[in-house]
Amino acid sequence: MEKQLTVLGAGSMAEALIAGWTNTNDLAPEQIMVSNRQNDARLEQLEKDYGVRTSRSARELCGHGEIIILACKPKDWLSALEPVVDSIGPQHTLVSVMAGITTEQMENQFSFRIPVIRAIPNTSAVVNEAMTPFASGRYIDEPAKKAVTDWFKLVGQTEEVEEYLMDAMTAITGTGPAYIYYLMESMELAAEKVGIDRDTARKLVAQTLLGAGIRVQSNETPPRILYEQIMSPQGTTEAGFTVLHEADVQQTMIKCIERASERSKELGGIVSSGVGPNNK
């Protein structure tokens, strides 16, 4: 990896990416530059923990990094972009890892054709196992796309999709780990309730979920077939599934993801005015 990368934002997603990138031997931590509008202590912590370069001056960092990642909250993206918009040129590639904000919204902040990518990694980047769907803007070329996806491939897998699918991707892969952690917490609590100590419960649940995920990845057998293979008539799995069916758990999860997808669309519409040359 040769290119420099600037991250605007220092929240959980930014740190997950930084942690994953600095886990690898493919780049030097100094290639990663991080800026945050507030909270100097946060920047100091990232510099100490990961060896990245940090500065309160986002404008200065944007002058060095060819790839600029917007990793702030969606409601703050325009105010985060405003101080640096005049420092960004067509030689940069602008990458959003925010929910809801479209490539067109970002492109419209500039008077020139800026290459833009909208990506939704997840916090599994910390252990280099993220899933990062991404959509390309109108002006991206293959070298710029490759440069960005090479960074994301360091922390997991990538998948290019049409942009109309990105809100759904946000709900499935972006927020998906949170739902899995919630399920794991429930299984751990249940394990304790039936007499298993907490440390053992965590180990059992984590390996069970990991094994199930790898099993699904290993072949094209649908999850329904896999769980039906475990379910013998009048056995323990069937007894547990009776409770799940009575609570309508599957439909509840579907509604959960649908709502997350709707919220991603809503976040894209929260801010309608712009900050760049096309909007002044």
C-alpha cells in the first residue's frame, strides 16, 4: 500500500478500520491520518494506540491524503466537510462510510467531477473480518476504485453493488453485527440460567456462532435446510423452535432490518443544504 489516507472522524467505525489496518503488515501506520473536530483526547488515544498521525487541522491532512474517508455521523457530514471542501480536488477520492448519504449528495458539494465511493464496512474490521459493500459514484475510475477497495480488503471482504441497494446493505452488514451480538448475549444469559458459568458460556456461544457462519459460507445449502437437518422430531431443537415460532422471532428480525434500512434512507434526507461551491 503506497497511498496516504485521511480519516475525518474518530468514532467507533473509524477506530475499527484503523485497528484492522494497523493489524496488517501491508502498510505503515503513518500512512493513516486522522482528524476530529472535537475531543483532542480521542485523537491522542488513537495516535498512542495505533501509531497513526493525527491533527485537529483536517485541512492540513487533506492536503496529504489521496483518499479521504468521511467517518462522522450522518447528521454532521456537511459541517465536517465545510472546513476542508476548498482543500479537496479532483486528485482526491472521497469515501463515505456513513449511513444514508448518497454519492450524488457528496458529488454536489463540488464544482468539479470528484471521484466518490459510498461504503458500509462494519466493526468486524477490528479483527480483519469485515464485510464492506460499496457503490461507485458517477466519476470514479478503475484505478481510484482499486485504490479504495484495496484498503477495505485489508480488513475483510468487499462487494460492489448498485447504489439503490446501499440502504439495505447498511441494515444487513453495517448494523448486522449488533443483532448477532444481541443474539449471543441472549444465548449467554440462557447458558448461565441453566447452570453454565459466564466464561464458559462466552466460549461456547462464540465458537457455535463462528462455526455456523463458516458452515453457511462453505456451501450453497440454505440456512433453512441446515437448521432442519439438526431438528429431529420431538427433539430438543424442535422444542426450542416452538418457542421461537410462538414469539414470531423470524418476522421480528425481518421487521428490525426493514426498519434499519428505512432509517438509512431517512438519514440521507436530514440535511438538504450544501457547503461547497455548487451550493453557496
